[in-house]
Amino acid sequence: MKKTSARKKSPVLSEEMRREYRFDYTKAKPNRFAAQMGAGTIAVVLDPDVAEVFESSESVNTLLRSVISALPGRSKP
């Protein structure tokens, strides 16, 4: 005779969020960094090994601008 497991059936999940996932949006704060980003700004996340090469965002932008100017078929403004 085989032993059967005494597992309980999983409960049926309802369509509502669980209580621990209900967020209190009355305590939400505006993004404090939003003012630093102007219109048309794109945020990019660098991998850690790439980020350790650069000291600031200005150094990243300088390098990217030099690469863009070296691209063939790219006219300088």
C-alpha cells in the first residue's frame, strides 16, 4: 500500500489584492528628483564595471559626444 501525502489543497485566490499589498497612497510623497530632470531627459543605468570608469555624468556625456561625432555620416551641428 502506497502512502499518500497529506497535502492540503491550495486555497482559491480571489481577484482582490492581499492585505499586505494594499498601499496607503495618502502617505506618498512626490519624486524629489523629478525637478532635476528637464524635459526630454533620459535616465540611463550603467553597469557597475562601466560606472567605475567615470567620475561624473559630464565625463560620460563628453565621451558619448566624441563617439557620436566620430560616427560616419554624422554631420556636426
